[in-house]
Amino acid sequence: MRSLSLTIDLDEIITKLVNRLSKIMAISKVSIYLKTEESEKVKVYETSEQKENNEIIFYEPDKNDPFFVSLIEQEKINTEEFMINYYLKISEELEKRKISLSLPLIVQNRLIGILNLGNKKFEDEFSQEDIFLLETISTQASIAIDNAISYKKLEKAYKELKNTQEELIKAEKLSTIGRMASSIIHDVKTPITSIIGFAQLIGFKTENKLLQEYTKQIIRSAEQMHGMIQEILDFAKGKEKELNKKKHNLEEIIDEAVLELKNYLEHNNIKLKLVRDFNNSLYLDKQKVVRVLYNVIKNAIESMPDGGRITIKTYPDNNNAVISITDTGKGIHPEIKNKIFEPFFSNGKNNGTGLGLSIVKKIVEAHKGKISVESNPGKGTTFFISFPIIKDIT
Ligand SMILES: Nc1ncnc2c1ncn2[C@@H]1O[C@H](COP(=O)(O)OP(=O)(O)OP(=O)(O)O)[C@@H](O)[C@H]1O
Ligand SMILES: [Mg+2]
């Protein structure tokens, strides 16, 4: 029985105890009633006579089961008095269920469980020696079980603490970035505007085609920088939750997002296919949903540096309108699939803020919609975005 104290897994301890008692002492049936972490709940571990290999069965006892009642009623106990009352209460049950010995498991005046033993297989009764041995075993087992329960509780508390801590760090990270971004954006806006202004001026003044091309590039980069900073700032302020919903045609919204990306699509040698099977209007914040589609389509383009195809489909599904966006790009590895919607998660890009999909998710959820993704690494990815169809909108 020493090995009981070497393990801290509760189920393992109980299974070992129940199995060994039934084997070594040759007892027909062994069961343990144990209080679980949830209050008012008891779990029974029992050897099954029907099953081979000493398999243990688990169940929740009936609410009128006297062992269950004793366990639930007793908290702090005075051992001697408790024992007398206990045996008075369960005496009938012992005969009914062919239990030869019932041993309460007590640790520091707390009743944590009950060990019930059936008949001995080869002898009529337990000898005085047997009883002494069983009592010793049950005392040791009680301590091992109690330790395992405490460990489980500690482990749970630790996990909760860790989660809270992670959430706090995330929130702190966001608000720090938000504060930084708002001061940066004010400081950076002016120089960026002057970079754009002077670059335009150089472009107008010069006849040199190469210089004109360079100034265009400067303007594009400066605008991109401005856009990225604005995006972080909006995100930190939680802007995607403020909706201005009106009745809109979904197709128009898709067309607008596609138009914004027209040059980018052409520049990257990407063919676009639209399959429209949803022709009704939806109640949406147009600007924000354009942003959703823009971000998802832009990711799709970025996943196909050597060109490819994007298919956008719209179709009804129960009470939802679904937009699916499929690309033939590099796909998303299963390991990062559940991270892509997290703020600041970016993978395989040089200049991403990692906010694109977390903004998308926030906007979709603010509309009570859903977003999911299916991906086949090396073959492509499909994002499914659904918005509820709200009837009776005038
Ligand atoms: N269609 C896609 N195919 C392959 N990977 C994708 C696709 N869409 C998203 N991802 C992956 O998810 C990550 C997170 O996307 P998200 O849009 O949030 O950030 P980002 O594109 O890296 O940065 P940003 O959108 O701010 O420019 C991407 O970096 C990319 O690795
Ligand atoms: Mg993106």
C-alpha cells in the first residue's frame, strides 16, 4: 500500500486501492464513496463482479442512499460519537447490500469518504487481524486521497490564476499600446502629412519619370504607415463595437471592398470570381463590413505572392447570410489556426500589425454574426462569415 502515497492522481489512487483490496484480501466487492470538489456531489468507485480485469465502474449515488446522506450531512466530526450514530444509520443497509465492513475515511476530523467491503471470498468473516489491517490501510488511504484532492484544488486554482494573469497582461498590453499609439499618432501625423505634401510637390515639379515614380512610392509608403497607426488607435479605442446599422445590399458592400483592392489584386496577378446566391438586404454597418471584407480579402491576396484565385460566394443558410472567401494560397498551419484572431498575431509577413483579423472578428461579433476558417496548408483557405438575417426591417 506504500505506492498509494507515491501518486497524486485521484482516480489512480482510488482505482489502485479498490483493486488491491479486492485482490489481496480476496473481497467479493469493494466500493468507495468520495466527496467531489463540487459541493453536494459524491462519486462512487466500485469493483464490478461482472467485468473482467478488475475494471472499476463509476457512478453518482442515489440521493436517498444512506452512505451518500452520511457523507453530505457530516462536515466536522467527533469521531466516537460519529461512529456510533453512523453504524446505527447504516446497519440495515449493510445487510441489504451484503457489506461486511464499512469504514469511514477520516482526515483531521473531516469525513472525506466511505470504504465499503463485501464478503471475503473464501472465509465467512473478517478476522480481528483483518479488521486491524483494513483500518490501518483506510487511514493511510484517507491521507493519500485527501492529498490528491488538495493537489487537484491547488492545480485548479493555479490554472485560474494563470488565466487571469494572462488576461491582465493582454489587457495591459493593449492599453499601453493604445496610449502609446495615441501619442505617436499625434506626433507622427504632422511629419507624415508633410512627407506626402513634399513628395507630391517634387512629383509635380520634375519631368524626370524615375523621380516621379519614386515620389509615388514615398507617398504610398507614407499613407500605409498612416493607415497602420490609425488602425492601432481605432482598435485600442474599441471603435469596431460602435455600429451605425442600416439596411444594405450585401452585394454592394462586397463590390465596394473589391473596388478598394482592385489595384492590389491586379498587381498581384490574382483572378477574382464572384458567386452571388444571396440577393436580400441586411441590417449592417456598411463601412465596418467593407472593412471586414477588405481585411479578409487582403490576407487572401497576401497568401498568394505568386498569384492565384479568390472566390467570393454569398448564400443563405437558415437564418443567416453567409459570405465565403476562398483563396488558393499557402494555407494556415493547424498550429496557428486558433491564434490568427488574436490581436497582434501576425505570421510570415514583414509589415503586418496583426490586428486585421481581430478587428474582423470584433466587427462580425458586434453584428451578432460568426466567423470561422477552414484551411488546407499548401492548397488554400476559406473564411466563412455569417450575418443574421433580421426580418421586418422597414
Ligand atoms: N487567407 C490566409 N491565408 C494564409 N494565412 C492567413 C490568411 N489569413 C490570415 N492568415 C494568417 O493569419 C495571420 C493574422 O492575420 P491578420 O490579418 O490578423 O494580421 P496580418 O495580416 O499579419 O497583419 P495586418 O492585417 O494587420 O496587416 C496572418 O499573419 C497570416 O499568417
Ligand atoms: Mg491582415
